[in-house]
Amino acid sequence: MSVRSVLLLGGSFDPVHSGHIGLARYFCALLHPDELRLIPSGRPWQKPDMVTPAVHRVAMLHAAFDGWPTPICIDEQEIRREGPSYMIDALRSLRNELGRDVSLALIMGADQLINLHTWRDWAALFGEAHLCIATRPGFTVEDAALDKAVASQITRRLASADQLRRTPSGLVFIATQLALAVSSTQIREAIADSGDTADLLPAAVLDYIQQHHLYQTH
């Protein structure tokens, strides 16, 4: 049975970079979603020092994903939300909007997985969405430095891409071919130091940053 599939990628996107693009491209090719929904954070509780205004982060997302083959939605719910941003709140809001039958698949990296036990209501995420985890080659749940409760949940929920595409939530897919070691902090520092960011940013995003003099300290 085929159901509507929505792939979710959240983050501060400060700025959106090649790591985000690589994640989205890989999982779009794998899951063939009907929509890729990008969810920029408002006030992410783990990044209180984020300073780039939302209007610029949203504009950079538009630039980065212009012409993307999968339909794109830039969801600004977390920007509009008062108080800190928590992914569980965004997922519950999406369920209210899209219904319980849609397949929702949330992309995250291995660093986020390692810290998953610190997220608000982390175990409730599985009731709202699937998790798509991008890791380095050779990653195994057994060898990872995961919280025991998280590791137990991940192990028993492992599934194929086809299973994720056909069911609404509760499953996990781990991709071990995506060693994308790019961070927004690294890019901001490179821009501030007039360093080379050609391989780290889409050209349209770099143009936007330069036009609006973002991340520059001199």
C-alpha cells in the first residue's frame, strides 16, 4: 500500500551548507518522497547563541533548494513559535496538519543520534515519524556511544527504505555512506577569515551571504 511520504530536514541552517544538501539528496533518492519539508529553527534550545535573523536563513534555503526535483516546502512554524524550538513540537504540529496516515521521515546525523537522549520527549518521536540517520562508514549501533535506552529503541526499529515509505512512523533507517563532515560553525569561521568555502556552500548561498555581508567580522 502506497501512502504519501514527506521527508523532514530540520536545523538552524545558519547557513545551509553542502552537508544539508547531501543529506537531502541522498534520502530523496532513497525514499522518493512526495515532498521535502525544511524546518528552520526559531530558538533552538541547544544553540542559544544563534544570531542570524530568520529572514536570511529562510532566504538562503530558498536559494539552496531552487530547482530541486522533489517539491519543496520551507516550513516556518518554529520561527513563529514563541519560546525554544523542540522537534517533538514540530512533529506533533505536522501530524495535526497532515494527518496520521502520511509517512513522515526525519533526517538526522550521527551526532544528533548520540545526543538524542537529551532531546525533549525523545521516545515520543517514534510515535510521530521515522528516523533516517546518516553515519560514517562502518557505523554500528552496538559500537556507537549511544544512551542504552536509545540504542534499544533504534535496534528494534531498524527497517528497509521501502518499509519507511509504506508506513507512517516508528521505524529507523541507517545510511552508512554519508561521512559529511561539514558544520555551520566551520563555515561561519571560514567566511569571517576570508577563507575558501567553495566546496562547503552552494554557489547561490555564497552569493547571498556576500551580498548581505553575513558572518563577516571585518
